[in-house]
Amino acid sequence: MKVKIAKHKLTNDELIVYNKPKKVYIPLISGNDTNITILVKKGEYVYKGSMIGKRKGDFRIPIHSSVSGTVLDFEEKTCYNGEKIKCVVIENDFKEKIEQKINIKKTISKYSKEEFLELLKENGIVGMGGAGFPTYVKYEAKNIDTLIVNAVECEPYITADCTLAKAKCEEILETIDAILEINKMKEAIIAIKKENVELKQVFDNFIGTYLKIKIKLVSNIYPMGWEKRLVKEITGKDYSNYPSDVGIIVNNISTIYAIYEALKYNKPLIERIVTFSGEGLEKPYNVLVKIGTPVDEILNQLKVKENSIIVSGGPMMGNRVDELVISSNLNCVLALNENANDVTACIECGKCVSVCPVKLSPVLIMKTKYKKERDIKKIKAYHPEKCIGCGLCSYICPAKLYVRERVKEAKKIVRGDK
Amino acid sequence: MGPFLRNEDDTKKIMTRLLISLLPIIIFIVVKNGYLPYRYGVISFIEMFNPILNIIIGALSSLIVESIYALILRKKNYIKNSYAFFPGLFLTLILPLHTPIHIIVIGSMIASISKLIFGGFGKNIFNPALVGYLFIVLVYSNVFTTNNYFNQYELDTISRATPLTNASMVSGIGSYDELVKPYGSLSNFLIGNIPGSLAETSALLCIAAYIYLSITKTIKWRIPLVYVGTVFVMTFCIGRLLGEGIYYPLFHILSGGLMFGAVFMATDPITSCVTPVGQILQGLLLGVITVIFRFTGVEGVAFSILIVNALVFALDKIGMVSRFNILKSVVFFILIWIVAIALTIVFANSRKTVDNQDPNFNIISKNKIDNQTIYNVSQEGYGGKIKAQIIIENDLIISLEITSHRETNDRYQLVLDEDYINKLIVNQGNLDNLDTVSSATVTSNALKKLVSNVLKDYKPN
């Protein structure tokens, strides 16, 4: 069963800037990995763009400071996934001092592939749609020929990518073209939702001279922005692990723009556009913010209503949080009215099964009890680890059960997190 | 806890749609069994309300049982969200019209209790209404007699059993004349103008409800489709093997409780499969088991559904695994298909009648003189062989003479009193519509068969 979720009316393409946080809390997390080497000490002065941490293990992605100022402390703060993450607290001196950078070429397509990968890596470019996967790793794959630019943004409310694309359309096209040339790829396809006519028109105005870049409209069903579904919809190809298995790279608009800034200015990923929306705000905005900014500062500026609940992420995949700091993969913050749905008994209508994009059987996972060790084996047969957290099972549930949470619990158990 | 957007559809709306889809059927019941007999003047004004009264009593009995349960356990909100009236409502709908009130009450209570034993709404394994039905079948089997099924008007106009009971009495698998004709035509089966349980007769309204409920995503649409489809294909093949036409499978899917059971009972969300493959397997199994029941003599929609209820968990397990790898379900499909094909062949062979010849009929002699053919024949009657001489002239029976018989004298006298032998000669071209003599059914029927067998021998086809 394919599900269309109505586009939310609470959208606004107006882009505002909030770049004066008193303190920033840079989360020491990359993707889901909190195994980070800390490179600064308490009291140390850091520049805007200084490396303050580096991921251990295979992907040595650095983490940068988004302000210049003094490292005050290390503190745990809630991050996009609703969990407490250790953060570096830096007091902003508002001087925006930058370390001297070299090796900048005026034409961004003139880099060699090695230089390109190095720039992406050193500037900490990661997927900005949610997973936070290091972008340079995607480009290290062999035999890649197609770049899919994900401008779908299938969750209601979220317009961060769309706003950015409208504001920086020329830069984005230039970057896509440069990526194709540097990596000797055949073509790029910009995927836009059918209903987003405005965005298509914007691209249509500028795309004329870029012969290798095409625009493809995709249907409005949710979750079309999910990589696997998008690749299938556009190319008809299935893959098991990564799109690069079938010669494809998927980047979203924000990531492409971050690549642009890395190539053009050697600028690390220290700020991003985040959608602020929901009934709890007077007016929705897209805000350019520094990574590490505490969300309540921005919400206060946007006059959030009292008693609103704060959601990190979109309405479908997001989590309710009490406090939140901006991270590179957070695309949306919602302030919503609390409305408790009456939860009733499961009638086993099977709707959650028919909507699941990864073919799980959520109701059966919910019904399985797994208290003892041997039950974990039982639950493994249901493959809850495949869950992508799209939230459709809860969305469709006529009994208003928290199906997604139950599947997530099972997922954690199978992965051995608990 | 997320997500923060929810679909507008909820359990309450689903249950409301279910009730809406039942409404035309309930109106049909009231018109067929209440209003029409009243208009024909065969029942009184008060009796007109009997069918609707039955339904209300059934629903209320279930509601009361669950209310008491909620009171005892002090579950305040339980009754608000448990849709407690459904078991009794559905049970009444599949019972005969003249089921005594106290049996409706007991059955509905048993139905609800069977739901509560498992822990109440959402937890029962077996369809509650059908558990109540099973209870009544086991304890009060005399409820299911022909007379209870018929409304007063049908009693006066149709002198046969319900279609499936009638079908179980014919030799072989029967013929159009035996199966369908007594009730008019197949369109009567479709509309529901035939005797049967309250809600089960109108296939058309069940199909309409199916379409409405499927479009509004209220029921699991695969189950009824595969279920009815399986019965259709199997009975089509059996009919084909025995030389019967398309009417035969249509007769099967349109009669008995199949349509109503498939649309409303087999799709009961709580007791049916949640995975698509599970639902298809469920439909297949239901179809095969129902055919088995029907060809071993009883109507078994209710029992098929109850049997498969017990397998739902296993079917869903297959369905769950095959969502990741469809090949893992193939072996089960093949298994069920093999069983279905084997059963089709077995049933077809077991019902084969050699050239449709009546084993109770015997031609002693047959002489042709000019344009006359003289038959000396015998036919098994009530007390033994009835021997007769029949003379056919110009393709018409001109004389029928009973030469000897062993019937009891008073019964035979009844036949003579009715001038039945002459009636047979007069109606020789239209024997199917000739009624038998009441109180001497077997004797008169034997005579009728004797004549028709002679005609069959004289003019095959």
C-alpha cells in the first residue's frame, strides 16, 4: 500500500539567519558513532573552523568548531536522536576568527579526485538528511556513474532543502557539474516531488547549459526521500547495502551545498539550514544556524508558545525532546501542541504490515514478547533491524498505538544495544 | 514518542463502516422475512418485527455479558472500545429465522464469553460469533431444521429444503433442474430470494458490502476474494468433470453462508492473518476446507473459518518470512494446490453416476409395434418393486398401468385418490413441476421417477 501524506500548510520559504549564540554545544557524534577523539582542552582558544574532535575507526571524519572562542567545558546535551551526547561547550567571542586556509582554486571543477576527497574529508562533510554518513566514503567507491540529488524532502513541514535550493540554485548546479567532472561520472538526476512545482521551475530556469544534469519528478508518496526507494523509483535498480553497489551516489541538496562551500572556500561543515515549524510557533521559518546552537534560544526568538512540545526532526521520523542542540544532520525542529490520542487495543487489521517500506510485520513484532535470552532469537526472525524509522506503521494505526517505538525497541535488542 | 502525525482513520470509524455495510443486509432481512410475508397476509403485524427483534436481542445479550465483565474487573473504558455487540449481532445473522429466543440469548452469551476467555477485545483467537454458532450446532442441533429456515411465505411456496440441504440429497452432484430450478433461477440466488439463514441469502448485498469495505480499506480484501475464488474454481472443475455447466460453481458460491462468511466472518480482523501471503493462504485453505465439508454432506463455512482461525498464527509466520523472500512460501502454495486438485478429482469420481441411470429402475421388456412402444418396467418403491406397463404412441405416453406393487394399501389409496397416475400422464412433459402426493411422498415419487426413466430411455436427451 502506498501512502500519501498531505503536504503541510505551515511552510515558509523565508530564510533567516541566527548566528549569534552565546555558547555552542558541539556534539561529539558522527553518524551514530560517539567514539570520538577529543582534540581540545578546557580553557583552550579555538578558531571558527578549528578541528576539535575526530572520529575513531575507519572513517576519520573531523568535527569543527562553529564559532571562535574559549572551550569552557564538556557537557551532555540531547541530540537529534533524542539521546544525551557529550558536547564541547565553547563560549562565543563573536569575532568569527578563521584559521588561515590554503589551496583554494577559483574554479571548483579544477580539483583532482584525490584533492576532492581530501577536501570533503577534512571539512567533515557528511550526509545532512539524517544518517550523517561521511560523504567522501561514498565517492571512494569504484565504478560510480550516476549522481542522484535528493530534493524530495518527503516529510511534511520540512522545507530546508527546498529553501536552500531556491536561494542557491546556481551554486548547487555548478557543484553538481563539478562533481560529475571530477569523478568522471555520466549524469546527475535531481529528484523533485511532483507536487513541488515551484522548485522545478527554479531549476528549469538555470539548468539550460548543464547538459548532463536532468530533473526527474517523483511521486508524492511517503517515504520517497528514502535512498532505496528513490533509487528504485528513478533507475529501477535494487541494491542491498549501498547505492554505490549499482554505481549510484545519492546526496541531498544541503550536502551538495556543503560540498560547494568546501570546494570554493575550504569551509568546514559548521552551519546548516533548519526548518522551524509547527502550531507552537507564530510563523514557520527556515533558519541558517551554527552547529551546536541550543534550540531553545532560537525558539524563544521565534516566539514559541508555552506548553508546546519540541520535536527533533520531522513529524514522521522525529523524536520528542526536552532540549536539543543543532547537529549537522538535523533538518527540522517542530513545536507542536500536545494532543494525546486515545490508544485502544490492537485489532490486527494488518495495515502496519501493508505500509512498511522495508517489509517488516510490525504488528507481529509488537505481539512477540522478548524478556528472556532465548526470545531474542525469536525476535531476530522478524528482522526488526531493517527498520528505517519512517513512522508509517504508527501513522496508519487505527488504534493509535506507538508501533514505531515498539519496533525500535526490538531493533535495539537485536542490535545488542540494550 | 512519535510520530506526530496520525492518519485520520481509527478503529471507531472502521467499526462504523462495518455497521454501515451491514445495514442494507439487515433491511433486506426485515423486508424479506417480515414485511413481505405480512403483505401476503401469512403473518400478523406483530410477527413482522420478529427478525429485527432477533437481531437486537442477540446484540444486546453480547453487550450485557461484556458489560458485566467490565463491571466485575472495573475496567471503566473497556466497554467504550470493545464493540461488544458484534458477536451476538453476527451470530443472529447466521442463524435460522425461527431460532427460539432463549437459544439466541445463550448462543450470544457463549459467543461473548469465548472472546472474554482470551482476555477480551483484540485478544481472541477464534471468531466469537462462530464459537456461539458451533455451540448451538452441538447443543441445539434441532434449530437447524428446514422449517426454521423458512419464513411463512416460503413455507407456502417452496416445498423443498434449503438449497444446500437439497443438494446433499440428490444423486450424483445433481443437475440444474434439481439444484436451481426448485428455487426459480440463479438470479434468485444472487438477489437472496431463497430460503436460508437470516443474512446469508443475498449474495448481491454481500458483494456490495465487500466492494464498499475493500475500497474504504476496512477489511482484508484478499481473504474473501481468494476464498470464494477457490470454491469457485474447485466446484467449476468438479462440475466440468461431470459435464455440468457454469451454473454449478455459481450455485455453490451463491448458496449457503459462503458469501456472508467470506466477507464478514473470515475477515474479522482479530482472527485473521495480517500478512498478505498469510491472507492468501488463509483464503485458499478456507476454500479447500469448505469444499470438503460441502462434498461430505454438510455446510461448513462456519467450521472452515473456525478451523483456519487456529492456523492463523502459523500462516502469518509463513507470511512474515516470505515478505523477505517470497520463495519461502512457494512450497506451501504448491502443497495446498496439490491437495485442492486431488480433492477435486476424488470428489468428481465419487459423484459419478453411470450414464445417469437410476439403479432402482429396471426395464423388463420393451416392444416396438408400428408406432407404439410397450414398456414393462419396475421401479423401487416404499415396500418393494412397483411394476408397470407403459405404452408410448407417437412419442407420447398414452397409457400407464400398475401391474403389481407392494406399497402399503392406505398410502397407495392416497395416490389413487389424487388420481396421480393420470396426472403423471397429463404432465409427462413437465414432470419436475408436478408435486408429489403428501403423506405418500415416496410412493408417488417412485411413480414419477418410473415415468421419467421410461421417457429418458425412449428419448435419450
